[in-house]
Amino acid sequence: MEKTDFEPDTRYSITWRDENGRLRPMNIYVYRLYDDFMVTRMTDKEGVLRRLGYGDVVKIVKTIPVRQEDRFFLPEATLAEANWKDRSMMQSYASSPHMGK
């Protein structure tokens, strides 16, 4: 896949290739797109942010745009590209004001 296949603030159900080369399903929320990777939240795990390379995504199964009031918010510094140069995962909490959190 390529950067143009994804949009920020969108939920995706994808098939991705893990570190061992196995195909796995994953549900993600895309926060930010960069040239080589995207910063995503695994929506089926508890608050885990993940750096995900476009080449690791084999197939997009489902795309769900997220309304403005339902979007998750994180500090800009957390999403900055420099913070993701040497890490692949980060534990963080985000909420949506519309959801009462």
C-alpha cells in the first residue's frame, strides 16, 4: 500500500504483515501520515499507538471516516515525526469530547 491509500482521522480494518511475516487482521485509527509510515491507534487494544509502515499493510478490508466530533485527540508532540524515529509502539490515552471522556 501507499500513503495515498490512507487518510488521517479514519478507521480501517486491515490485513498486515507482522514482524515474523505472518498475515494478521488489525483495526486501526489513523492519526498522522508521514512519508514512510503512519501513526495509528489499535482500536482493538488498550491505547496502544503504533508506527505502521505502508508496505506492511497487505489489504484494506473496510474504511470508516470519523466525524469531527468523534475524533480522538492527542498532543501534537506525541504525534510528531521526531518522536517516532526510534520507536514502534507507545502507550497513550486519547479521548473524544463528544464521547464524554
